[in-house]
Amino acid sequence: MKPHAAFRRWILVAAAGLACSLMFGDRAAAQSCNINSVVAGSYGTISDLLTGTNVDSTSTFRVTCTGSNGSVVRLCLELARGSTPSGGAGERALISGSNFLDHEFYSDAARTTVLGSWGNVVSPAYSTGGVQFDLSIVSGGTASATFTVYGRIVLSGQRTKLPATYTWTGSPQIGLRYRNRTGNSCPTNGSSTTATGFNWTAAISAQCLVSAGAIAFPSSGLLTANKDATGTVTPICTNTTPYTIALDGGTTAATNPTQRKMSKGAERVTYGIYRDSSRTQPWGSTQGTNTVSGTGTGTSQNFTAYGRVPPQTTPSAGSYADTVVTTITY
């Protein structure tokens, strides 16, 4: 059977600082900091929503400060809560109209520490606080640090989300309060700045998976009467996705769904597979004629396959088998 195709700690990279200034001091007015190199993020196209696998992504932004040579600037960085679902619990979410997809930002690659805010620069306060970092201006009166934000969508529990493009946004999204380093921990007084342009997106594509259980006919002597049995075909498709399920003609490529063959060597037993319990509607592979249709819900849906061995000349005793391929089209 086959489907038819279906952030909390900051990491600093390349912090720079070269110095030739002879000025020293601890005055807040001596620094000026800006957030630049803000990069939007994307989870890309999610094509495995139904498997429930986490989807991760990262983005970076850069903070540059100028100040007295030899000074240390304390940075108190915050990331806004951003867009949340209407009527939700205030969680971060990517939004598409009235639909949403929960996600979260972290400050560490292991995605264990949520990257939030104190509500000091961006508000309201969210989950945990932001990140504190001391930036040394060691040469040239300028220093920079690049920070990585780690995003994650936990798909388990969100399999019923609709295929769509979702966006997380907020204004402003990144907030920074800064001053010469003192004994105070963040959040601390001092100057502040903010930045926008930090939107994140994710697109869910339509997907389907399908599985099927065996139809096991009972043991029989002479084939002088109908022998019936059932099996189950189980599709799972993204919510609102229409699909059809086809069954091929088996190993003998039967064109008539009621004339499939189970084999033992060169010997055959004729049988059929049907869509209804009265065995009047064959289940084959001609779209719109003898296939089964449905609309996905993001959860498993079961269809019964009704098998029948009609009366026929009885071959020699033994086990007879066939393999039928199930194809789902969406």
C-alpha cells in the first residue's frame, strides 16, 4: 500500500570588538546600541504533518554597540509574544485567518528554554524573561554580537490543522534595553531600542497516508457457495483534503474487480472485493466509477473492504493468496 504524493539561551556567533579609543568610563550616555541584520524566519513547507514529527528552524539578528574603549555594555534582550490565536491561552502561534498553528521560540539549540520578555521593552511580558548578555567594547569603540533564535513547531496534537500558509508577527518584535554593566541583573534601566521585520511563516501542504489490512477468507472444502470475509482500508489525510482510494487488479492484473485471482502455483481461485456489504458495488481503480471517496479530517478514517469468493470449480487443496495495491489520490 502506498500513499499518493503526502527558541532558551542565546548562542553568540562572531562577536566582534576592536579598540583604539583611550576613553574609559561607566556612563550610560557613553553607549549607543542598535538591532540590525534582523532576519525573518521560515519553517518552510510542512509535508509530514500527519506523522507528528517536530519541525525546527532558526533565524539570527545582530546587535551593534558603540561606546568607550574598554567598557562593557549589559544587553537585556526580549522577544515579543507576537500573534496569538483568538480565544487562545496567549501562546505564540502562526495565524491563517481564523486558523492557527502553535509554535515556540527558544534561546538554546536544545529548545529547552523559552525565549520571552520581561515586558520591559516589548509587552506584555511573555512566559519566561529575555536574555542577558554583556558585550565588551575592547577596540575601536564598536562591538557586535550575533544571536540565534531557535523555533519549533510540535506537530503532535496538531494533525487536524488545515493546509494553508501561516504567519507569526508582532510589532515591535525584538526589544533591547542597555546600559554600562553594573551589578544589576536584567531587566535594568538605561536606553532602549526595538526592531521589527521578524515575521515567521509555515505552510502546510495537503497530505494523505493509507494502510490496509488483509482479507482472510475462511478455510473451505468445495467452493459450492459464497465465501465472505472483510478487511479494512485506513486513510488519514489533512483536514478538508478530498481523496479517492483505488484497489488494483492484484498480481494477475484483473481488469474486472470481481475477477481477481488468488494463486497457488499455476492454480487460481477467483474472488472479488466490494464497497458494500451486499457485494453489489465492486471496488476497483477506475476513478469516479468504482473507487471510494472521502474528505480528510487529520485523523484515521476506516473503510470496510468486502471480499467474496463465489461458487466455482474447486482447485486442489492448499493456501491461495493475492496482493492488491491500495492507492490514495488527493
